[in-house]
Amino acid sequence: MSLTHQFFFGIYPYIAMVVFLLGSLVRFDRDQYTWRSESSQMLSGGLLRAGSNLFHLGIIGLFFGHLVGMLTPADLVHALGVTASQKQMLAVVAGGILGSVCLIGLLMLIARRLNDPRVRATSKPRDFVVLFWILGTLLLGLSTVPLSLQHRDGETMLQLMAWAQHIVTFRGDAPAMIADVSTVFKVHMVAGMTLFILFPFTRLVHVWSGFGSVGYIARPWQIVRSRRTGLPR
């Protein structure tokens, strides 16, 4: 194994987690006013509603799917009568569907932010950074689907599970678990970990407020009234 591999898959995960947790805490303590999603629905509502619902549904499903799928012990999966091959196929199908839903919503949000002059004028550079970083991470994840379909024995899934479980249990041999995994998977993993580093410095921190933002999907419309007429706009 190279030093680069050992760094990104043995040390970088812990750096990402420290920045994610400590950065979120510091931002909440020092700048609570920015602890929000900075919604621009008052500027443009059409694409926002549909795009946000699809994006949130997809990304929440992907997050918890990865969390449960990667951290569930292989012995427990086998005890439930699910083979490694079956688990990998379930991950491919569920990930493909949720990833596609998330991608459609994300593209709608990006198109709105780029093409609506008022929304673009109120956007910050970090808004574009996080949107396009999520887009790249999502595309990398979807690109692993064909690779998984070519190797249906579930071995790759077991290797990724072993790596994640060794990381959370602070075992130093975690990088060795994925030494021969395809580069596409590795780049996707690094991009995903980097997203946790970006998290405290962007509007993503609003996830903490609604944890998972499940209520966002079913929340009622927020009516913005004109000061002059008092009527909904």
C-alpha cells in the first residue's frame, strides 16, 4: 500500500469527522444566525419546491442507506439469511434509484440557481461549491453501479463494510481492507469524506436543526406577504 492510500483511508476519515463535528459546534457557538438553509423560496418557488423534495428524499435515503449498509456486521447479515451477493444487489438497486432521484432534484436546484438572476445574485461562492461537489460525488457513486453489476459475488461490498467498521472501531488495519478495490470506489469515498469537511462552512449545517430534514418534505408552504398590499406573493 502507498502512503497516499494509507493517508486517505486511514487518517483522512478521522480528519473529516473532527472538522465536521468541531466545525459545526464552533459555527453554532459563534455564528448562530447563519445556522439555517438560507431559503430563497421568496425569490423563486417553482423549481425549488420540486427540486428540494427530490433532492432531500434522495440524499436522506442515500445517507442512511450507506450508514446502515456499511456498519451492519457481516455476521448479522448472514444470520438474517442474506448473502453478500444479495446485499450487494440490494445496495445497487436502492442506491441507483435513490441516486437518480437525488440527481434529478440536484440538477433542478443547480439550474434554478444558475438561470434565475435574482437567486444567482443572492448566491455565495460556497453555495456553488457545495452543489457541484455533491453533484460530482453523486455521479461517482452512480458510476460504481456498472462495476458492482460486473462483480456480483459481493466481495467488494464485504471489503467496503470491513473498512468502514474498522474505521469506526479505530483499528489501524482499515486501509488494507480496500487495498484492491476499484479506484472509482476510492475516489467516491474521498469525495464523500470531503463533503463532511465542507459541511460546517456551508448552508448544509441546517441539517442539524431538522436532523435529516425529513419534515422539510411535508412542510406547509411558507407564505410571503407584500408589505404594501398584505397579499401573498
